[in-house]
Amino acid sequence: MTERVLLPSNVSPSAYKLKLEPDMVNFTFKGSVEIDVDVTEATKVVEMHQRDLCVSSAVFQQGEKKVDSDSITLRNKDKTMSVLFEEELSVGPAVLSLTFTGILNDQLAGFYRSKYVDADGNTKYLATTQFEAIDARRCFPCWDEPAKKAVFTVTLVVPAELMAISNMPEKSYITENGKKIVEFLPSPKMSTYLLAFCIGEFDFIQGLTKNGTLIRCISVPGKAKNLKFALDTGIKSLEFYNDFFGIPYPLPKLDMIAIPDFAAGAMENWGLVTYREIDLIIDPAKASSSQKQRVAIVITHELAHQWFGNLVTMKWWDGLWLNEGFANWMQTFTGDAIFPEWKIWESFVAKEQSSALKLDSLRSSHPILVPIGRAESVEEVFDLISYCKGGSVIRMIFRLLGVDQFRAGLIDYLKKHSYDNTETTDLWAAWEKSSNQPIIELMDTWTLQMGYPLITVSNVTKTGGKLKFDVEQKWYLADGSVMDGDSDKKWIVPLIFGTEEGAHPPQYMKEKKQTIELETKSSWVKVNYGQHIPLRVQYPTSMLDELCKAVATLPAEDRIGLLSDAESLSKSGDLPLTDFVKVLNGYKGEMNDKVWSQLSLALSGLKSSLYCTTLKNKGEIKERVDKLIAKLIKPCVDSLGWDNREGDSDNEKKLRSIVLGMHLMVNVKDAEVLREAEERLEAYKADKTSPKLNADVRASIMKVLVINKGRSAIEEIKALHNAGAESAFRLDVYAGFGAAKDEALLKETLEWGFSKDVRSQDFIYILNNVASGVIDNQMVGGGILSKFIEKNYERVYNLIGAVSAMMFSGVLKSTFVGLATEDQLKFMKDFWESKKLFHLEKALNQSIESVQNRMKTASAFASSDLATPAFWDKLD
């Protein structure tokens, strides 16, 4: 078992009185903190966390006795400090007082500054915080571990014209010498990573829940008019959680604030949730359907944490997955309750579950429950396994228990452990108690070992009203490899079967192979009906043919699952690529936006495989693939057209965005398509409110313009970007620029990413879009990005790596996105290994393995019938 690196337990905090005074001109701050502590073992040394602070004094007081520090030793490598006192500190309660100074940094972590331009063109700054996972220590000396919960009373000394916000409401404030001294009410008992404060010029709108909780949505001046959707969603979410969790929201207010510079999507600080602007500020009338749903889901995710994570917190960072996996599931459950018309569970299967299955099929994946020794290592597991596979196994439990038993166990867990810390097994025990089912035994097989099973169906016989078949499980790997010990893996697999009659009761598979018998008149069976279990399914050819014939009658989740499984199995060698294409061909007439999201990925994956080959007839085969795409999208394009219509649902708008984008890429050189794109951009330039460049089709139109007009289009669009375009518009610009068909333009786009016009948090979007660049049916973006990173590593590291290990992991992954040859892979592998970034070892190994799998699929493509025009012609 990995040993946790913790501070000594002989001194523990119970309350902090923290006072901070930031200098908003010189970007420094000074502070003092009085910490109520309990000494359980006499000592002369107190160990604490700090990072990049200058601690000038420390005084220890027990009753009337005051002990000054003899020395203060800062260990910047370990991010800790030792305070040595002149005499031994006695057992019992005491107060430790410290004074310190620090930097109001620009690294999006700790206590940092964020820059924006106001309506008059003036550059302004605000101060904000981001403490998760281990950056509270960058703001004040503390015990920066999740189990060291304490009460926080914050006082902020700020310029009188600025607004100060923290987790709790103001208790009082006075103004003296041009400064405002704001004291906030004491917080509940909570972990250091949940403390937060923001200082700046802000606008806000507010509302009340039916229980009387004040919710404010806050932004920099001039943007509050686009916070109403977020406010309404926040109110509905909090009211839903009050009922579902059976515990009223325990704070008197909830603030949600949009920060211009922000590393993550959002952060669940108790009572003061911080967001990227794109994830809170939205005009529903203009935003794309995807962005609207993204904002809602981010809010429901962060507000779920107010209970699950904040009220009850993991004991150590190896429990991070439970925080994030539960919130990942809860965001969808709540989003579905608030916006049932969106059918968000279909999106969950197409996005969260599919993403988790893709990553977890690598040998370089990791179990859900990862032993973590040093807290710094937690950055490695802020990934799709913790979030999306975690959410998928919670969804599995919900399906097996049903809402009543699930909720009863959850309420019991939350009430029993309120204001405390837990291990994963505490929740399993609560559900085991509420359901009287062996949840711990089941979940150990899903959380303690990496990967998931492939369920293979065989020996199908139909007799009278019974369907009989065998099922066998094995560890599924995307590369199809087999090594010693692989066959030892086994899961307890809940199997849910669907036939023409619908779902059958779950059966549990505890052995490697079982025989199943169903009473049904159906000629087919869909294993994993409803896609509630994170696994893959392989059918015999005859059964797959039957399912393809019946695909239109299956629920959307199962149409997505069947397609996702077929694509993955074709890449691992468990299904011929030609059979996968035949499965794709069976989806003609599909009109569901989430199914089309999966179809779009599958079809673009086919083209990526083609681009990675060295086939001489690439252009000819690409024409055939495009012909298949055109055939599949035609019913949707004909039905939906270019423009949003009055009465269109959000799902119809999202479908239009997907299929019209594909239509434009298939017909990108068509003169009529270019003319339409030019007219729509001109309409937007003349009137920024014009619906002609609506957000659902904007990125695709920019791609058309850049592909056809090159530099002139880029300069024209860049001017719009630099004129203060909102966040979603900027991301569409980066997508457009990545479509350039000139290597020089792709290189210039990368260099532009360093300019003042691009926020550091958005740099990764430029990298990913350039990395995906294709010229003359050849993947070139990866090679361009490789050379760029080699030449500019220090600049990129200073911009991103010094800021956030999680963001820099994204940089590393981007450099493997477009690699197409063994030489390119070796170059990039050697480059990153030479940097010895051990905290990114998982990301590096996963990226290498993904490229190897992609090249293997390309090789299979080139040697299959897919490389012959005759195969494609027969599809008609």
C-alpha cells in the first residue's frame, strides 16, 4: 500500500482567523493568521504547509503563556515550513499566530490576479483564488490536507471602491484611509481547498430559492446581463438538491462568479463557486445549444459538490474520484430533472461513458481508486477515469438499486458524515445497508482494478419462445494484445438484456462464462440494454446483422452504444473494419443529435485512419468516404437547412450544428458553399446580432473560409477575435484556424498563441486544432506542432507548465494528437522523456499508446477492402 505523505499529527488546527491585504498595483499581499490548534503531543516544532510565502513571525500562545519562535525554516521544494520554538509546547489547546507576505501571481493558482479590458478599453485587474488541490498554502501558512477541516473567519482589507466576496456573507465592514476592511461570518468546518475570496469591480444579479437562500451571479462590469440563465439554473439546482439530499443547503448564501482567467472549468468553493466566463456567462438567444447545455451541466456539477465534497469530504486525495465521479453522475441526473427535453442521459452515453471507455481500454490506464502518496500526484488523476468512469459506475449502482434505495443510502451517508471526512467504502457500506445487496463486493471489482470487460456473445439458439446463448468476459484492450496474467482479471458484471419486448431483469455474471436463457419472441438481443454498465459487447455476425436491421427501434442510448462498441472493436481487431462500415451504413435516416455526435466521431475517425496511411489512392478513397457521409447526413440537412427556425428545439439546433458542419466539410470547395459562408460573415460584421452567423454553425463557416481563402480569411476573422469577442466566439476562431491548408499559416497560428490577444487558458485550444491539421489528405499538424514545442518548450512551460500541471498535461497530450508515423512518435516520445516530468508519466504513456493504436488501425485500413473503391461502391 502506498504510504501517504502527511504533516505530523501532533498539532492540528480547528479554526483560522485570516486577514489579507492585497496590493492591486504591485501585485503583492500581506497577511496575518491566528490559528486555534490542539497539541496532542508535546513538541518544540510545528510543521505546516506554505509555498512561495515569506513568513516573518510566529508566536504560540497557551492561556497567558506566550512562546516566540526561535527560527522559521521554509522548504520550498516540499512546500512546507518548520517553526522551531524556544521552549516545548505543552499538550492542550493554543493559538498560533503568524505574519507573512506573498505574490498576487498570474499563474491561475493560489491567490492570483486576473486581467480584463473594460468597456472604455482600460486594462483592469481583479484578485481571486484557486486552492484545489494544494494551493491554499500559496496564500497563507496552513495544514493543507483535506482531512484537516477547520472553521475560517476571513477579513479582507481592500481599496474602498472595490467589492470583496468570500465563502460567507459579510459580518461588518468599516472604511478608513481609503481602504475597506471587510469581515466575513465564520464558515462551516471545511477543508482548506474550499476557501475562496474575490476582490474587484463586479456587477451581479440575484434571486432567492424557495427556502430563502440568496443566490448571486457575478461578473466583471458589463456582463451581468448575460447571467440570468445561470441564475435560474442555479436556483433550480439548489432547490432540487435540497429535496434529493434531504439536507438543506447549510450556508446562508451562494455566489457564482465568472473569472476572466481561470485554469479549470469551475471550482466548487463552498458558498463562492468560481467559473470560467464561458461556463457561466451566456445569452441563451445567441449561444449554441452545446454551450447552453455545457453551462447548465457545469452548474449542476459544482452545486452537487456543495453537499458531496464540501459537506462530506474525502479523507485523502485517493478519494478524489468519488467527489468527481459522483458529481459527474449527479450533474446529469439533475440536468435531466431540470431540462428533460434535452434527454441528457443520451449525451452522457455519447460523451462521458464513451470517453471513459476509450481511455480505460489502454494498458496505461489506471484503476478508479488510485493510491496516492504525495498530494502533488493528485493532478495526474484529474482525468476521464476519475470523472467519467467514476460517473459511469455510479450510474450502474443507481440502475441496480433504483431511486429509493439509492437515495436512502446517500442520505444516510451524508447525514452520518456531515462536516467530516470519509473513505470510498463508507458510501458502499451505506448503499449496502439501504439495499441489502453486496455492493462492496461488486464495486471492488470495478474500482480496484483498471479496465473493464468485453462481453462476447456466442452459441445463439432460438427455440420456441426462448432465446439461449453463452456470454463470456475478458479484459478488453484497445490494441487487442494478450499478455501473461490478462486472463486473471474478472468482474462481477450486472447484465441487462433488451429484446423486442424491452428490458429484462438484471442478471449477475460472476464467472468467466455463463449461459443465458431469455423468454422472448425476439430474433435479437441487445446486451447492456440502456448502456448502464461501462463495458463493450461483441456479437456473432448473424446477431450483429439482426441488430443493425432493428437499430431504428432501439433507444438512442443503445444506438450510440452499438455504434461505439463496433468502432472500438474494429480498431482492436475483434471486428473487421469492413463490418464496422456496414454498421455505419445502417444508420441512414438517423435524426437524433446525440447519436449523430457518435456517428460524427466514428466517421471522422475513419478519415483520420485513412490520412495516416501511405495509400497512393487516398484521394479516391476519401471521395468514397465523403459519399457515405453525404448519404447519411442528407435526410437531416434536407430537413433542417442552414438557419435556426422559430420553434426549433435545442436538440434540433445541435443536430443542425453537427450535420451541417459535416455537409460543409464534404462540400468545402463548392463555390455556392463558399459564397454562403462569405455572406454570413459579412452579415455578422455589419450587425453583431445577425443570426446569419449563429453559434451553432459559426465554427464550420470559419473553417470553410479559412480552407478556401487562407491568409485573407484568417486576418479578417482575427480582427473580430481581437476586438473583444466573447469566449465561445474565440474558441470557434481557433477551430477555424486549425483547418488551414498551408503549413505556414498553421505555424503562424501557433506563434499567435503567445500573443496578448490569446488568454493562456485558451492556448491549449490552438495546440489541439493545429495538431489535427490535414493538408492534401495527410496528417501534418502533429509534425508541425512537434517541431514548435521542441523550439519553444521554455516559452510554453512558462506560460502553462509553471501555472498548472493539469493544464500542462493537456499540452503534452496535444503533441501526440496528429502524429502519423513511427519516426514522429519516436521523436515526441524521446523529447518528453528527456524532460523527466514524472508527474506527467501517466499522460505520456497513454498518449504514446494511443498513437500506436492509431497507426495499427491505419495499417489495418490499408490492408483491408476499405482501401479499394469497389468496397465503397457496393455500399450503395
